[in-house]
Amino acid sequence: MRDFAAIDFETANFERTSVCSVGVVVVRDGEIVDSFYSLIQPEPNYYTYRCTQVHGLTRADTDEAPIFPDVWAQVAPMIEGLPLVAHNKSFDESCLKAVFRCYQMDYPDYVFYDTLRVARRAFPKAPNHQLHTVAALCGYDLRRHHHALADAEACACIACKLFASF
């Protein structure tokens, strides 16, 4: 697979609808050709201490941010016709579906692939298969882990490296 869009969401709380940032990296012919990052006003609009500890975002960061439908209006044309790739797709795919439902948007049945699943087969003896570990094993230095765009970039690099061999 040489054409895809890697995607990563961060959430404000433990509700899947509470996406507060998104990172998207578009890969064509095995090369990164475009990227997108945006903060998003989450729904519901509150932050848990644990989520803020993970990604560093607070309500002050997203109070003036656009809501999901406005952000997705920018993302949708970028990813049109492309499969989506995420590390631990069950999280990101469930967030995307939940926020589409929350805003009563028609979900276009995106095809999702999972770099986590492939990484478990490629690196069975790795100490773990977390994004930063797998990125390092693939030669990518993930410096801003849990920043949605940095994580999407890492996912894209992992996919380019591992999907070619599986």
C-alpha cells in the first residue's frame, strides 16, 4: 500500500466524541505529500487530568477552536479515496465514528488499516508495541509523542516501512 492517509486523534476526556486535536498525513506513492493539524473544540467540552497529562492540551487551548464538522470539512477533501491508517485503529476509528454520530454526520465507511497489528507481527520480540517503540524500531525519531500530527507522521513512516513487507 503506497497511497493512504495516516490519522491520529487526541481526546479531552474518556468520551470518544471528545476529540480535541487531529493530525493527518497524506502519503502518495510511498512519500509524504501533505499534512494537516488542527485543534478541535471537544464534545463534551471538558478535560480530564489524565488526558491533559498525556497530550498537554487544556480547555484554554481549544475554547476558540473550531468544532469537528468545520475541521472535517478541511480534512475530507485531503483524504478522499484513500484508506486511513492508524496505530491502534480501534481507538482512532471509534473516535471518528463517535464524533460523526455526535454531530449527526453521514459516515462514509472509511477503510482503516492498523500499524499496531502489523507491528506485532513484524517485531514479535519488541518490549512493547506502543507507537514510540515501533517508530524507533522503524528508524523514526518520535520527539513529540501525543501531539496528533507527530503521531500521524510516525504512523505514516511505520506504514511505509511495514506495509511493504506484509
